[in-house]
Amino acid sequence: MTGFGSRLAEAIAARGPLCPGIDPHPELLSAWGLSADADGLSRFCDICVEAFAGFAIVKPQVAFFEAYGAAGFTVLEHTIAALRDAGVLVLADAKRGDIGSTMAAYANAWSGDSPLAADAVTASPYLGFGSLQPLLDTAETNGRGVFVLAATSNPEGATVQRAETGGRTVAQSIVDAAAAVNRDRLPTPGSVGVVVGATLAEPPDVSALGGPVLVPGVGAQGGRPEALGGLGGSHAGQLLPAVSRDVLRAGPDVAELRAAAEKFRDAVAYLA
């Protein structure tokens, strides 16, 4: 089974290093002339799937589906399947994190045999990196990936992430722990990535990570595509900029939505 790290590297090389988001916020549903219910959600996602079919990987924001209960999860399952049918990798932005049997249940849901299982999922390590082991194990068994939150761009995150432990920041310790997992899989590209905000003045060092770096915050949140090169000591092909609102504003016309995403992809093409 080809691991997620290898599949992602191949997809980025062929289709560019941009991760468009599917964030069906109620305000966007309204702006697109869609109802704020499961029917509107479904139509929103169908448009996004069609527009993003030529991209390497797409990131549905799970929270906006959860808001509609069982009907929302049904739409999410359909969207994940439709993106895969279009040859696109899927990153479920679920940010799950817990301990023991609960973490194992999350792992089965997002990285096991569940209809919700995506090619990769985001996870929070702030109950301790070791708490993610059930997810890391399940993802590896199924050839999936995990993106671990390391250094986020929200101001509140700094009080924890920039605290020092053992002479390094907590964020750096998370990157280093992910790198240790990836080293065991050399020489193939690692399937454990980290999340590092695009607007950070002092990002952690990701040069030895051996895996991908998801970089949210490009566009509306202030991250500039031209400023991403070498972020945190990153190598060519390692960064995966994520953009949602600045692209989704171009909908609901499929051609205009695709063109907006392609504009951002062209702006970060040098990272591949």
C-alpha cells in the first residue's frame, strides 16, 4: 500500500501545492443564494467538488458539516467520496484529540474503515503527542496521513505553543515528535505532517520533519503567498498552503470558483 506521504508528494508534483478548503459557512451559503440547511450544504459541496477536481488535495472543514447533524455528515460522506472519484486527495479538517479508547474511536472514524475516513485528518496533540498514537497507528495501517497542530496563527495559541520545555518551544517539540515518526519510514516521504500558520513571525523549524507542512491563513487571514518560501526552513515541495474564504467568495459559478483557486495555485507554484 502506497503511503499518504508518497501519494501527496506525487499529487503536488503533478497538480501544484495548494489545498483549497470547503468551508460551507452560513454566510457563504447565503451569498451563494443557497439555503442554510442540508440541501444548501449539498449543493455548495457539489459546486466545490466540480471546481476543485484538478487540484492535488482539498480540505473540507468538518465543523460546518457537524452543524447539520446526521444530515450534515451524510453530505460530508458524499463529498469525500465525490472528491476521491475525481482523483483528489481529501484532508478532513476535524482537529480531533483525546486519550485511550476515545482516541481509538476517533481514529477508526477518520482513518479506519468508516465512510468518513479521508486520506488524511488534522489532529490536536495538546493532550500530549503520545495521546495520538492510536490515530497514528490506524493511519499507518490504512495508508492515510495525519496533520498535527503545531503552531497556529490565533493569538490565544501562543501562550501554550510558544511556552518552553526542555530548551525548545512546545510547538517545536511537536514538530520534532512528528519528525521522529517519519524517520522510521525513511526513505519514503513521511505521512505525518504538521500545521503551521502562514502569519507567524517565528515558525518552528520544520527542516527535519520529513513530511508535509499544512499552512493555513493564506489570503483573508493575512498570509501572503509570495512570503511562504522557506517558511520554518522548509524544503521545496514540503509546504501545502491552504486557502478557503478568498477562493470561496468567487462562487457559486464553477468556472469563477476554479479560476480563483487556480490564481492562488499559480501564486504558490514556486513552492513545488
